[in-house]
Amino acid sequence: MSELSHRRRQLVLAICCLSLFIVGLDSTIVNLALPSIQADLHASVQSLQWVIDAYTLVLASLLMLAGSMGDRFGRRRTFQTGLALFSAGSLLCSVAPNATTLIVFRMVQAVGGSMLNPVAMSIITNTFTESKERARAIGVWGGVVGLSMALGPVVGGALVGSAGWRSIFWINVPVGVAAAVLAAIFVPESKAARARRVDPVGQLLVIVLLVGVTYGIIEGGRAGWGSPAIVACFAASIVALISLVAYERRRVEPLLDMRFFSSVPFSGATVIAISGFAALAGFLFLNTLYLQEARGFTALHAGLLTLPMAGMTALFAPISGRIVASRGPRLPLLVAGVGITASGLMLTQLTATTSIWWLFACYVVFGIGFGALNSPITNTAVSGMPRSQAGVAAAVASTSRQIGSSLGVAVLGAVVTSHVVGSFKTGFPEASHLGWWIMAGCGVIVFALGLLTTGRWARETAEAATAGMSAEPPKVVVTA
């Protein structure tokens, strides 16, 4: 493929970011609609958790498979198929008659969404071949991830307040169609000269692991933590994890290359992504219930109250990207850890009458922390690997984000709702304190790993891991 012009490369980046924006937005836009969905579809709290987690679980389970599909069948073709499925799933969600069908249609959405993030990252990596330009592009990419997820509650609150909860799914359809058309015009087709083999056993083990853990956490409070079904779920997850590690180590072309994890920066980025996005998802879930159920704010007002968080994320995400490109990931990771930890500690003071100004301060601090988080995760995961492995590395990073989101909703939701004493309105603020402590703990993990994974020793492990992989990456076959 001849070198694309600067303008064409920027268009490719914009199209990839557009797809990422609607997927990230959809991950959080539903949060502000949960009370309306609960009232309209007569859904339980556990069903509301599944409305969120069914999406993120399917997304997490299929991201790595989608990356290899792009290598095999063509990245642009896979990208467009994902946009079509995501748009169709969104349309189905908007007409769901009950909570069960809504959860199923959210899974259809996620199947499409799984084809977008890793494939788009692979397109970007092969479009921006110069290292500094690629770092800036990845910085933009990471900023869009954070911005879209932070704007979700604001946009969701405005749509739910003005047009009802079903409208939050309508907006995906025209955006998805537009992105598919633009991709056909401006994004060149590309695929790996030799595609990786499909790994159905590894894929099945990943699904069993993620679904077992999440189902056990969400349903454990209702069914009983010692019930046979819940114990079986956790046991199946442990067996799946052990089997996955053993099986993938023996495969020539594994779904999940265990050599990646010998790189301390890569392993650290994975845990940081899980911790940071667990904090975000838990924050959004609990904050929605607090504002609308405990405080009685409308969806529109609740969305507007979270605007400071979205604003700080929008401001600090691109700043973080530029710092990562020029100075490395350490400073943004430390800022992220401090911001998430501090906001969690501040939120442990919540009561049913906490002042709006205190809430604003909490949201501003969290927005700064989360805004700084995304770019260093993506850059660390991708930049330490050979170009031929960039798509898989990006898929692992994206998977880690979605695993974190699923666990954040499952763990914080289960812990808090099981400790509500009396009515939900009066008992939730006090019960939420334990959830905020967990969120603060996630921030501490981000800070500690930010220090550990960005030093000289960590860089040496990344170099050793890269050297252990194929020195000569497969050529990429590209057609206009």
C-alpha cells in the first residue's frame, strides 16, 4: 500500500474514533436510564445489573476473537460488519418489551461492538507507521475512550429526561450507519498475510471464566453465597482459569499469548485497566442510584450533576495523551491513581443530604483521575509489542477494560445493595460507603502499579518479552 496522505490518515483516525465513541458511550449511557427502565419494565436490581453487564461481558469475551477475525477476513470488512450489528442491536434494544429481551438485545449490540475496538486499533497501528505520530494517534484514541464513557451519563440524562429511555439507543443507529459508509470510502482494506488460527477452546474457556465470576457475584446475594449454583459458578471459573493458562501455553498460535504477561508494563496495564474501569463502572452505577433513588433527582438533573466529571475527563484526556507521547505514562498514571482514590474517600462521606457543592467536588476529582487514565493504558499495552502483535495487545487491553466494567457493577452493586438497611431511599447512602471504599482501593492499585510498571526494570522486562517473540513480524497485505 502506498503511504496515505496526512489528511487521509486523519480521516481514518476520525472514523475509528467515531466507532469507539458510540461503543464507549453505550457502555455508560444506560446508567442514567436504569431507574426509568426499572419502572417501565418492572425490573429487579439484579436485572438492572445484567442490563449493564450482559453488554460488557459479551464485549470482553469476544474482543480477542474479533481481532483475529479482522486479520483473517479483512479489517475494514470486520469493522463494517461490527457497525451493522451494533446498529441493529441498538434498534432492537429500543423496542424491547421486557427486561429479559432487553438483556438479550444488549448482547447482540455487544457482538457488534466487539468487532470495533480491537479492529479499529489495528487499523490505526497500520495507518500511522511513524512512532511519534502513532503515539499521538493512540493518545487521541485513549482520550476518546475516556470522553465517551464520561459523557454517557450526561447524554443519557438529557435523552431520558426529554424523550424517554428508549431514545438512548436510537442515536446509535444513524451514527453507526454513517461510520460504516465513511469506512467504505476512506478506510483501506488490510489483513495479515498469514492469519492466526481460530482458538475455539480458548474462546470457550474465556467465556466460562468471565460469565461464571460475574453471575456468581451478581446472583450470590439473592441465591445465597453457599448455594450449589453459586459455588458451582465460582468453581467453574477457577477450573476455566487454570485450564486456560495451561492450554494457551501449549498452543502455537494461542488466543491469549501468555508471553505478553512476562512484560511488567503490559501486565501492569492490564491490572490498571481492570481496576480503573471497575472504579468507573461502580461509580456510575452507584451514583445513578444515589442521585435518582435516594435523592429523588430526575434523570436530566442527575445527568447535569455529573457534567463536572465529564468536563474534567474531556479536559484531561487529551492532556494525558500528549504527556504520554512526550514523557511516558508514569505521571498520568499517578494522577489517575490519586484522583480515583481521593474521590472515593470523599464519597465515603455521602449522606441523604450531602450538599451539591460537595458532590461537584467529588465529581471533579474523579473526572481528573479518570481523564488521565486511558492514554497510558493503551500506549503501554501496544507500544511495547511488535507491530504484528499490536491488534492482539490492544484487544487484551480493551478486554481488561470491559472485565473491569463488569466487575465494578457486579461487585459494588452486590456489596452495597446487600447492606441497605430499611428503605432504599434512607438506607442506600450509608450502605454505599463500603462501595466507595472499594473504589478508593482501586485507585490505590492504579497508583502503585503506575510507579512499579514505569521504571527501568519494567522496561527491561518489556524488551525481553518482545525479543522472545518473532523478531520479524508478518507482512500486512493491504489493498485500496
